[in-house]
Amino acid sequence: MSNHRPAWVPDEVDIERPSAARMYDFYLGGSYNFAADRTLAEENLRNWPDMPQIARANRAFLHRAVGYLSSMGVDQFLDLGSGIPTGGNTHDIALALNPQARTVYVDVDPVAIAHSIVLLQDVPNATVVHADLRDVDTVMKHSVVPDFLDLSRPVGVIMLAVLHFVSAEDDAPGLVRAYRDVTAQGSYLAVSHGTADYQPENARGASQLYTRASHRLTFRSKTEVAELFTGYELAEPGLVDIIHWRPDPADDRPDPLGADVARYSGYVAVGRKPAP
């Protein structure tokens, strides 16, 4: 396969290898993806046609979660594995509710970083760090993070549709625990995570497809996702299916998947780090 390389693409980007972040951008209807990304994403859509609706449900959860955290007084956010910039980013939601809110995005994908830099160049309250979220020490000690966020105060840590790209070998519970340990009492964690609990055949097919992408998929059960919140107090309604976390009662639009949680195949929760 041959891809045309646009002039804006950083030299280090391998546009011949599908990127999980750029495939997600494709599911959301974005334009920051290449032929290799689209080819594998379209193959996955034949396996799991609901992926665009699942991706949009994740974005809707982000809106609700950031809105909730803002209502709880959180005014600074660390968005890990933030991906390709699209409308309704964490900083957009937070700033609409509090003009003083600050956001740091972290991603390993150079395309995500390049477009985040462009997107945020006129936004003084948001910035981006090029780092692998699995390297907690590098992320938290990066010159930008402690300068931009006051780590002595609560932070809203966002891990949206990213932990299922962290393998068992990379110890997702230990990774989350490390971020919990370096954030202040009263900090929050918001997670959305794919599961094979409902559609194991679809999940198996997606896992096989993503062996050809930049990051492999590791679906987790509800029990395993709950383990990620060890040491946190879950906000109501706890760990639930993605469409059941604090749905907006004013949203009367029909659910595109008929409110079938099996088709969404994802769990979400928000937890608060309590006093020791």
C-alpha cells in the first residue's frame, strides 16, 4: 500500500502502519487519518459496524464526566491518551463551565501532537505533552505538567478509551495506581473501557485486527475494569454501561443503537481519591 504523505506530517510518522488513534479519528468522522488507517478501520467496521456509534458514545461520556467534575470544583485536567483533536475536547467543555480551567493533553502519536499544537496555539489555558502515558514518571515530571497544573490541588485525570490499549504485561491497574499516588487528595479519575463481556466474537475479531495497528487491544471484564478504581470512591451510579452514566434527561434524541448496552460494549466510571 502506498500513502500520499501530506507536507504537515512529521517525518517520524509511519503512515504505512495503521495508528489506533487515527483509526479512532476515522470512526468519529475526522480527517486526520491516512489510507492505511482507513483500510484497517473499514475492515474492523465489517467486523463491528457499531464502532462509530461507540466512539461517539465515548465522546458523550467525556462531556458528562467533565461537566460533573467541574460541578465538583475541579478546575484542572490531565487528559491521558487524548488522541487526535476533534470538536468538544476536554478543554472546550471545561472552559465553557469555568474560564479559568486548565487542561494538559498527553499523547504518544505524533499526528495527535502536531494537530493539538495547532488547535491550542491560541488557547492559553490548555497545552499538550508528547509522551507515553505508560511512563508515569516522564509524564508527571515533564517540564510542562508541574508548571501548568498545581499538583498540590485536585486534578481530574481522564483516561477515555485508552486503557484497553494497555496490555496485561504493562499492568493497567498498576499504571492507574501510579497516577492515583501522584495526584492530590480529592483528585478524580474518569475511565471508559471496552469489554468483551457482551460480544466476545466481535471483540476477538477486533483484537486480531489491531495486531496490525500501532497498539493492540486488551478488552477487560467488568470485574477487571472495577479493579482499575482500587483506592477510589466511585461517584453515583458507579461502574456502569457507557450510556447509563448520568444520562442527560434533556436529551430526547433516539439512541442510534436502540439503547442496547451489548452493542455499546463498554464500561465507564468516575472515582474520587479520598483522604488517607
